[in-house]
Amino acid sequence: MDVTNAYKNLLLICIVVFGLTGCDQPPTSLKPLSHDAVILAFGDSLTFGTGAKPEQSYPSVLSELTGRKVINSGVPGELSGAGLARLSQQLQETKPDLVILCHGGNDLLRKQSRQQLQANLQSMVDEITASGAQVLLIAVPAFGINLAPAPLYLEVAQTNNVPIQPTILSELLIDNALKADQVHPNALGYQQFAQSIHRLMIESGAIAH
């Protein structure tokens, strides 16, 4: 597929699946993070950095971009139910100010219940906010021909009034130059992933320009 046409298709998908406001509206605001704030990147292999070296993972790059401590809590192959089970201990151990939640890719790949995935994500958001941390959500594509982002992520974001990056992973995975395999970015892809999160953090007010 031609990359230009693929991006056009993704834009159309964004409009249809998320609605114009889902793509274009300003992100939900976050409280500013102090310079010594702790950010917890919580997820699966996309957070771990499969497909690149550890120092090229998005949490490592994001730490450099933000000047904040970013803890990589990605477990390759993990389903959302297992992520929910380990989240509490991670929150207790790291005491983050912000959690970047990027989970569910394995549920989608293995065609697990999307209703259960949404429930697990909701429980994660509840647990994170109850700990006093803020949440930033990353939508994961429903792996298929068009790599459209799964709509359940926007529903979770809207329900909880948390900022979301809806399309970055879809954008990366339609471009062969930015991926290591069918479901993981390469080093350049993770760099662009981190830059996208960094921009969203600025736009939402979490960090200054």
C-alpha cells in the first residue's frame, strides 16, 4: 500500500471511527508536572520496546524529551487482565505522578473480548486515579487491513475525561520504514511515538514548551 494513500485512509478512518472531534479537539487538560515528577509507562511489548534496543524504547526517549524520570513497565505478551493484576504493585512501588497507559494490543491480536478489554482498561484508570496519579491513554489499533484504532479507547478516554493519543500507533504501523515487524515499531518508530506523546503532554498542560 502506498504510504500517502495509507495516511489518507487512516484520516478517513479517524473521522468515521472517532468523529471529527475525536481527531481535532484540544486534549483534556492535565495538571502541570513538577521537574522531579515520576512518569510510569505501563503496558505490554509496545511499552517495553520490542523491535528496538532498550535505550530506543519510547519511555527512554520520552525521558530525554521531558527531562523527567520515566519508568518502563512494559511486559511483552501481556493481556490486559494480567496487566490489571500487576498494576497495584507497580503504583505502590513507583508512586507515579502520571501513568501513560498503552495496553490491550495482545487482547486485540488474540481476538479476546473487547468488552472485557474495555472493562479492564476502565479498572486500570480507576486504580490509577485512586492512587492520585493522572492518566494519559494511548489507543491501540485493531490489527487488520486498515489498522484502525479500536473505538473502545476513545470511549474510555471520554468516560474518564483523560487525554488520549488516538492514532499514532496506527500511523507508525502503516509505514514499513517505521516498524520492526507487523505489530512493533522500530527505533525510528519509537522515537516518533515518544515525540507524539511529548506533544500531547505539552498540549494538555502537563509540561511546558
